[in-house]
Amino acid sequence: SQQGEEDPQALSIQEGENATMNCSYKTSINNLQWYRQNSGRGLVHLILIRSNEREKHSGRLRVTLDTSKKSSSLLITASRAADTASYFCATDAGIKLVFGAGTILRVKS
Amino acid sequence: DVKVTQSSRYLVKRTGEKVFLECVQDMDHENMFWYRQDPGLGLRLIYFSYDVKMKEKGDIPEGYSVSREKKERFSLILESASTNQTSMYLCASRGTGLSSYEQYFGPGTRLTVT
């Protein structure tokens, strides 16, 4: 049961540009999390936003959450080649997290 | 730092073999998870465990079983490997409590069944 769905599936930008990824989900959540996966590796937690929060910042990351639309977005500002990775949203409704299919981000230098 | 380790990074097995994938975490987490990851499908939950000897089916448990005899170790077993089980397998752990939201992942095991 795939809850989160990311959009776009793939994104290619130049270094220094901003990257925006979107996530939609279907049921009510406690929080929504974003993870990053470098090629062929495990996932690493980036940021969490609770259901009663609308926006959160961490370094070059900005996450928004709209519970009325059941959607979230992840903005990476001033992207770097090292940001090249897959990004996943995950919805949290208890013990489990449910992950979407991910957005592949490529940052060209 | 939380560390989740998986027994192998790459594994090649033959059809019909019994396969064991081991996962160990060092943070005394109650919850542990096994996912498989396939291109375009994201992460799909196979099984999870919320305590020693306790297990719950995830979204795709068919063809798999699990074992959790100790808190730090969670094993995924393919009773009779098939080619459609060729995939990347990811283990994760997570604590319990208000500050234990994130999951910590191992590096993954890329399994090829021939």
C-alpha cells in the first residue's frame, strides 16, 4: 500500500539552481519525513515535519506540509553536485513508515 | 551514532536455495524492518518486528519469513529463492517514543537469484 507518491519522478538541474520535489499521500498522518538515498546505498533521514506544522527549515532544505491537500514539498536551495541522489517522502501513522517511489535528482556541475 | 549493519553488500544465490539476510542494530531499538527496493516501485515493506520474537507482515510477505531471537538482530529468510526475488534489500530500525521518529537504514544487500 503505497501512501506517498513523489512528483516529478526525475529532475535534472544545474548547480546553483533550486530543486523542488512534491509528495502526495492518502490518509491522515502523524508526521511526514523526507529521506535521501545515494546510489546503491541505504536511506538517510533528512527532515521531519509534524502534522500540526506548515513549514520547516534545515540548512538548505525547506519542507512544507498542507494537510488539507495531503501534500508536501521539499525545496533544496542552491543545489550542489553532491545533492545528486534519490529523495523519498515517508508518511508516519504509527510504528511503520510508508515510502513513495522517490524522485531522482541530478545536479549538473 | 546509530549503526545498522547488514551481513552482505552483494549476494548471488541459485533458484531454490535457502537464503539468510542478517541485520544488526546497536541502538537498542525496539522496532526493526525489512524492505525490498525495486526500480520505480520505491520501498516495499516485507516484515517488521516491534519486539523480540514478535513479527508482523508488511505489504509483500509472500515467499519470505523472519526471525528475531535477540533485540539487536533481525533476519530475513527466503525459504526457496526465486528469480523474482532478485532485488535490493534494506533493513531499518527505529526506537519507540515521542523523540524516536526517524528510521535508520543499513547499507543494503543486493541479492541476485540465478
